[in-house]
Amino acid sequence: MKESAHRRQMLKYQVMKLLTQGALLLSLAALITVIVFILVRGLPYVNLQLLFGEYSSKNPTIKPALIGTLYLVLISIVIAAPLGIGSAIFLTEYTNNKRRLIHIIRIAVETLAGIPSIVYGIFGYLVFVIALGFKYSLIGGGITLAVMILPVIVRSTEESLLAVPRSLREGSLALGSSKVRTIFSVVLPCAASGIVTSLILAIGRVISESAVLILTIGMVVNKMPKDFASPGTSLALDVYYFGSHGYPEQAAATGVVLLVLVVSINIMATIIGKIYGKGELADG
């Protein structure tokens, strides 16, 4: 009886193992297919004219998109990083006896993190483009993106802070350090790897976002933005524009540039996490 039950358990285990391996192979095959297709179609058209040349109808360029993407990253991170990190510090360090408040705030953060990006785009359009009179501008799109990535930064930073052992806080306080000094001298350095990683991944999401920007920055692909108040474009919007206006080669080439940037950002986040992780182990 026991032997037959053991065989059934082993059979279930083998079936589940095969199913999970099959799912992994299918996922990898889909990912590799997309990457190879984009590289094969777009890599031959990546050149200096596309990256840095002057725009013309025959030879479009993504130079305005590169500048616009840089502006959007700067605006969104400058706004979202201090707010997100500060909110996470408040939730983990100053609300120990307010569990109901923490629960409500976390539900709100999780809800914001799950909202589709097009909803943020409508919010940005109604608030910044129309109500506040920003019109189509990079500043309006950047602020909307900051609102969108704020829940991601809050949750990631909070998890990093919660992973810091309580004993480190208690030891610092026992030695006479204030609460603020303990946070900035002990807690934040220990959680730095997770915080930096969350910021880098947030930058990756800003770079790859398109739905929010269609409604907020105007998608002007043939002019360089003069400042933050100017309309503009981004790499993700250029892919959409080139693909829908008869430039399939340029759309694929822009996709290659976008893919390289996103992969580079993810690799950078992994490397920084490992470097900080080794540093924390060495300090320990």
C-alpha cells in the first residue's frame, strides 16, 4: 500500500516537473523568437543617420526621441525617487503602532501599481494637459510617469527596508544614535542595493512606456524639444509612429535601440545588486 502511494507521488512529481520544464521552454522560445525577429529586421538599419542625423521624410531619425526619453527619465525620477523612498521609510520606520493605517496605505499602493498605464495617461491628459494648462509637453508626461512608477518604488524600497535585521536598528539606538541617524547611517546603507535596483527598473519602465505618453507629450517626432515645456517624443512612441506611418525598417531599428537600452538597464540593476550584496556581506 505504501509502495503504491509512493509510486503515485513520484509519478505526480515527474508529470509536474515535465509540465514546468515545458512551460519554461515555451517562455524562453517566445522570448528568443521576439528578440531574434527584432534584431534581424532592425539591426541592418541602425546607423548614425538614424541615431544622430537631421530629420527628413526620406531619412527619419530618432535623435529627438533620445533627447525626449532622457528628459522624461530625469523628470520622473527626480519627482518619484524622493517621494517613493520617503514614503517607504515612513511606512517601515514610523508606523509601528498603526497597523490599520499601514494596511490602508498598502492597499492603495497595490491598487495604484495594478492600474493599466492608459488610465494614468487619461489622468495626465485631464489634469496636466487640460486642467493645469501644460498642454502637450515633456513636463506633463514626466510628472504622469512619476505618478505611475511611484507605487513600484514604494513597494520595492519598503521590501528592502524590511529585509534589514531589526537587531541593527536596536544596536544603533542602544549606542545613543537618534532615530533619524539610525535610518540614514544604518538602515538605508544596508538597503541600498534594493533601492538602487528599484530605481533602475523604474527607469526601464519609463523608457519602454508609450500609452501614457501618447496622451500627454504630443508625439512630435521631427523636432528637437527646446526644454521641458516643449512637446516631444520618446523611443517607444517612435516605434509606434514609424510602424503606423510607413517606415517599417526605422520602426524595427528603433525597436533594436529600445531593446538594447532595456536589457542594459536590467543587467545594470543585477550587477549593482550583486556589488552591494557583496559589500554588505563583507561588512557583516
